[in-house]
Amino acid sequence: MKKTNRLFETIQIFRAADRPIRAEDLAARLEVSVRTVYRDIAALQAMRTPIEGEPGIGYVMRRGYDLPPLNFDEEEVEALRVGLCMLSRSGDRALRRAAERISTKIDALHAPADWIQVSPWGAPEDDPELGCVSKAMLRAAVREERVLRIDYADATGARTTRDIRPIAVIYHVDAVLLAAWCELRNGLRHFRTDRIHACEATGATFRGQGAVFRQLWSEQNRWDVVSDMATRAGTS
């Protein structure tokens, strides 16, 4: 998380808190070191953010401090809530945590709507402890146009090692696909993320080529046929 985003998130956590927050607890929520939390609090205090407290006791924000409101109407807020809840079905832990942070910000400005419920069942969660590759890592490789080396198992269980140029992430209800240019097959392929058993950056990049590959991918894969790719991706 970038520092500016982290500072904004820190403010939101303090605004929603009803008791002092220890630096250790804040560090755990933000997934940073305690030292980083102390530096962030000092930076916010230097910007006249009304945070008070001290190490070992905890910190609070004086009531009345606010940020510009989110100007959404009632139905727009409900659409946001449903969309954010559905991210839990993507199996993407990083996106789910981001959705939870956004939901907290919405709840701070609008009454909670616990009558809107979305089923959590969907694509397998990318839990690294279970040997699953992080979808956040795959998304970062797409953004940064980095070549990846993956260990991939097809529908029969046969495994291959490939160098790929990832260009898009496609979320289905029960699976997530990574679209990429495959060096082994010399063409565009789709890989189910739950069948990627290992993944590492090779150090090579394909800077400036991502948009060209996505255009080619778009021409070859219209949405009327993408719907069944989750079942066909195992034959890559």
C-alpha cells in the first residue's frame, strides 16, 4: 500500500474506532511495522490531523474531524455494497481486503445495510499457505508488464513450466483466469489461477506490449465465448 493510501486508511480506522487503538493493532491491520505506524502518526499530526495519544497506551482522533463526503444516492450505495460483497466470491484475498476497507468508509457515511447479503461461495481463495499463487501478484505482473514463469497443471493433471506474458485477469463465479501470451505455445492462452502451482518473476519485462496483446486477445475472444473458458482453460 502506498504511503498516501495508508495515511488515508489510518484516518478512516481512527474515525470508525470507539476506543483508543494501539500502534501494534494498527500495524497488524495495515500489515506494516509498528515503526511505520509511529512515523505515519507523526506525519498526520504534522498535517494538523487531531490524533492524540502515546506509545503503549494508544491513540484516538478527536471527534469532528471529517473528510469530504461520498456523494452517492441510495441506490448507488446499494450497488456499491453488492459489488463489494461479490468480491469475496472472486477468491482474491487482496481485493477482498480492499473491499472491506471501502465498505468501512461507506459505513462511516451511511447506515449499514445488513439486509443486503451476497453468498461467499465462488472461486477458490488464493491462500498461499495452501500452495495457491496470490492473485494480487498476478494482477501486479499484468500492470507492470512483467514476464512470469509458472508451473501449470492442465485438466488431466499434467504439469508444464512456462514463461508467460500476463495481459488480463478474468473473474468468473467459480474460477479466475489469467490471459497471457505463452512462450511455450507461441500464442495466447488462458490459465486457471487455481491450477498455477508456482509462480515467479523472471526479471524480464514486455513494457509497452501489453495493450497490443490485449487488443489481439479482445479480437480473438469475444464475451459470448469467454463464458465457457473456465472449463476449457485446462487444455492450454
